[in-house]
Amino acid sequence: MAVAEQLCPQVAASPRVSTPVKKLVSQPIVSVTRELPGDPRALVDERVTLRLAGPGDMPRGELLTFIAGSHAVVCMFNQAVDAEFLDAAGPQLRAVCTFAVGTDNIDLELCRRRGVMVCNTPDAVTEGTANMAMALVLTVARRLVQADAFVRSGAFSAGGNDFPRGWMGMHLCGQTLHVVGAGRIGKAVAGRARAFGMNVVYTARSRHLDFEIAPLVARRVTLEEGLAMADVVSIHTPLTDQTRHLLHAGNLKLLKPTAIVINTSRGPVIDEAALAAHLKAGRIWGAGLDVFEHEPAVHPDLLTLDNVVLSPHIGSSERHYRELMTELVCTSASTAALGGEPANRVV
């Protein structure tokens, strides 16, 4: 692929980008590896040359060619930032800025050793993802996907809704939400659950007093204690070696048959096959999944079940917050490329 370069507000040619102009090689280069919401061109310093990719995933080889010579790269959550990636960018690379809060796709230790800064987008994903988690709770609890299909099929028009015994869902008021991972998003979901009259318990590596004081008034529990008492389990932990398959066949057995599992963090935190088996057997009420273990592939059993709601990893996908994420990654990348200290630095 021809390297696409753009000097704001001018643009250089590529099959994936806009129209051609003269390249200024003396300027530091920021490469954005996928089309972003908003206008990155308005967000980077005029002293920076901007390369803008188009929509969709690049093949790996094309991606490595695209980032060659970059001083900062804006990457996506599903693009592995490893030795191959860093080598392809070159020794002048100063920063990798991920369009996400999670950094499980990035070899942080390798970046640290090579002196490459890593930045993410905290806060910008919080409200949208928390909204998505609560939407999944309500959708699963009230069987909205099945109800929508029932109406569209003509069954409601033909025979009504079997009132008053039909379509009974799970109530939330007075029930217990177990938040696994007491970060920004977990706290935001807990606040929404309290507004629905739910009680909150949380599991975290350390105590979080902000969870335990008003308005959440949550109690810290072990993972196993929380799973046993939960009516809703909502996962908000990052993906690490320690959290991979945090929920597995063994501890899923602790859940009540009326429990709901929600995951808007990373798919591999749950053993997807084990969860599918529990759902298929009716050992839990349902699940709402925005992320998947082998994304974008989904376990085939999940696709056949009507007690699980599936969404295509769109947790933070609200226009305002996605445009804010663009602002964060582009300004961080621009600052780093010019030799400054970027915001939201992870390493």
C-alpha cells in the first residue's frame, strides 16, 4: 500500500485516504491506523504530518507498512503492539496511543524497555460503557430481544401476550449487583444500579472507599462470595494473565439459577464455552455480552440461545464519547511526536 500522509489541513495520496499533496519529510509523523469519529486533522499540531487510514481493519502486513517511520501511532484495541509492530515503526517511534482504555493488546514491558510511551483514553469510555452495561441488564432481565421478535412475528397480534402470566422477567429493585473490578466503569454501573434500587457488592484487589461510602454503600466481597449472592454480575476488570477465565466452569456453578451475567470488559475474562454450557442448560437466567473470547468470532452455542443478548463490542459507542476518544488519542500522539509529555500516559 502506498504510505498515506497528510499535513494538516492538506492531504497526501493513498487508496485509503483523501487527495494528494506534497509531503514534508522534516516533520514528525503521526499515523492513525483506522478512520476515527470526528476530525483528527483539527486536533494535531500544524507541525505534525498526519497519516490517516480508512475504515476497517488493515491486513497485518499493510498495517506494518503503514506505520513505518512514525513518531507516534494511534492504534486500535485489536492491533497487537509487539516487537514486530515496534520494529516496523522504527527506532524514532516515541508513543503508541490506543483508542481504548484497555492495554491488553500492547506489550507494555517491551514498550517501557524501548522507551516508547503508551497512552490510552480513560474517562472517555466510562459513561458510554456503563450505559451499555445497564442496557444489557435491562434487556436480559425483561427479555426485550425475545419480546421484540414475538411482536415482529405477528404472534402478539394473533394471540395477545398471555396476560398476566406471560413474559415475566426478573425484577431489579432490592436485588444484588456484584461489580467485578472497581474502576471508573464499575463505579458508574454501580451508581446506575443504585438508581434502580439495587444493592451493590464489589470485588477488587484492594479496598475502594469510594464504593463503600454514600451513595453506593457497597460491601467488598471475595469473587466467590459475590457470585453466590449476586442477582446480576457485571464484569469490569482489565484483561491480564490473572483475570483470563476469571469466571470459569467451577465458579459459574456458584451462581443462582436466576442470575444474570454481563460482560462489557474483555471477552477472555469469562470462559465462553463454560458460560454457554450454563446458559444452554438453564443453570442461570441469562447473559448480556458485548465482548467475546475469540472476537470477532462468537461461540456457536451462544448464537442459538434466546437467553443471551449479544452486541458487537460497542460499549463506548456513543457519538460524544467516541469523538472525545479521538481528541484524547490525537492530542496525545501529537504531543508525543513533538517531544512533549502526553496526557493519559500508561507507561
